[in-house]
Amino acid sequence: MKRNLYLSSNGRLHRKESTIYYYTKDGTRVIPIDQVKSITAIGRVSVTSGVISFLSQKGIPLHFFGYYGNYEGSFYPRRRLVSGFAIVAQAAAHLDVHRRMRIARAIVQSCIKNMVFVCTRYAHKQSELSDVVLQLEAAHDQVPSAVDVAELMSIEGRAWIAYYSGFNLMLTNFRMGGRVKRPPNNPVNALISFGNSLLYSTILTQIFHTQLDPSISFLHEPMERRFSLALDIAEVFKPSLVHLLILKALNLRQLTLDDFDHETGCCLLNESGRRTFLSLLDANLRETVRHPHLKKSVSNEYLLRLDCYKLQRHITENSDYSPFLASRGY
């Protein structure tokens, strides 16, 4: 089975004939390219044109992350599942105010339900978390009456604030405080920013294997220099795929203060911490669940592609669109 490859050290990728080598200060490593579905380079990794050409032939996306663990960009191979019909239908769905709102409402409602799911996993804290859950449920109930995307984003924003306020109740060894992003100010915010960015690039890889255009979105406004559809889909999965993992890793001391570097007004995972978190995330993505409709086990990562397929079918065939809910498993 092919896997995502994470490069967490500064280095250089170089191609010799049909082999790609990864050169770092610690030595040289051969990349088993036929076993790789995507490459994520974190830090400073230089790439030769020969590597880009080879990755394009193999259909392997390459994602780049910067010093702060922030997503910087992707090399997207030439699309093989190109459909003019699907792209036109996707653009038409975005331009149709009612269809766009129907999709955006579904995304926000699923996102909030998945926030509630995370809170309910901490049963021993239910009395303290009850106010957070009530605020989330109130936000969920406001979604159907939202008149435009701006109001939907406002409702979702209030839900995120309520949700993050519950993190201090779900954490045993760390404190989060408020959500701080650029740059993150403590270990919890550093992990959330890094994890969310990794999810974004993972979803980009899954979109590549569909007929969807990653730049045409429904909740977020399409803009230059970003793949906003990945942001839409990430909203649904962040609570269950990323945040539950972070809470577990910190509470079980799989990550400690020794895994972070603190600078003036900034907190980042160090190289050891990045490797640990990447290993945990990769294991979480590869973990399988029984899909009740497909009648077979699928990985958490494949659930991302299934949600892309749901959206694609809704756009091209007008089928029902119901994004992923952690409580039902699909």
C-alpha cells in the first residue's frame, strides 16, 4: 500500500535515472517512489527539475511547509482525471447562490456536529463541557436561517471560539488559552496550526484523484494563490482527524514540552517533535474503520476522498450531499 512520505529535515532531493535520493546532513536516503502517494517537505528542501519531472510522470504531489510549520505551496502533477463537464458544473454550482448556500450550510453543520463529537468523547468532563456543547448546538441551529455565506462564516467563527474554549477542560498537562495563529504562542496552538495545515495538503492530494477543481469552493471565497476547496473540506475533518489526535498526544504525554522550541512570542515544534507528530498523524490517517455503506474497511485518509466523491456526485448528478460525521463514521 502506498504511503505519504514526510521529509522533516533540511536537505535536497535529486534524481539519478529512475531513482530519487534525499540528501541531508545525516546521510543519503533512497526514496521508494513506487510506494509513495505524496511527499510533504517540512523546512528547507531543494528539488531538481529532474525530480519534478519524475514526480509528474508518477502522479505524485509535492507539498512544501515553511519554518513555522505553515503551508507554503504544492507541486501538482498534470491532472489525469480531467473533466470539462465536472469543472463547468462545479463553477455553475458556485455561481448559483442557492446551490452554493446549500453546500456551505452542509459543511458548517457537519463541522459543528464534529466539534460536539470531540467534546462528548471526554465524558468525565461533561459537566464542565456542557456549556460549550450548548453553545455549539445553538450555533448549529442558527445555520439553516443564515441568508448568505458571510453570515454562515460568522456562525462558524462563533462555534470555533466556543469549541476552543473547551480545550483547556479536555487537556490535562497543557493550557491553550485563546486561539493564536501567526505565529502560534504555545504548544497547543502550534500543534493545531501545524495539524490543520497538514490536513489541508492531505486533502489536496485526495482532490487530485477526483474530477473536482481545487480552486472552486463554496464556503470559503475562491481566491488567487490558494486551493480554497481544500479549506472547505478541511473544516469538516479538523475536529475528528486532527484535534482528537492532538488532545490524545498531549494527554498521554506522547508529546512533551521538550518537543517544542520557544522563541519571542512564538512556539514551534522542534525536529524531534515534528517527527513524533508526523508519525502519529500518519498512523491516524492509515487507521481503518468499517464503512457501513461500502461494507468494507477504509482508512481515515480514504474518508477524505469519499467526501470529495460525495461533493462531485452532488455537483454533477444532483445527489444528496451529506459531509462526513464522526458520530456515524462516514
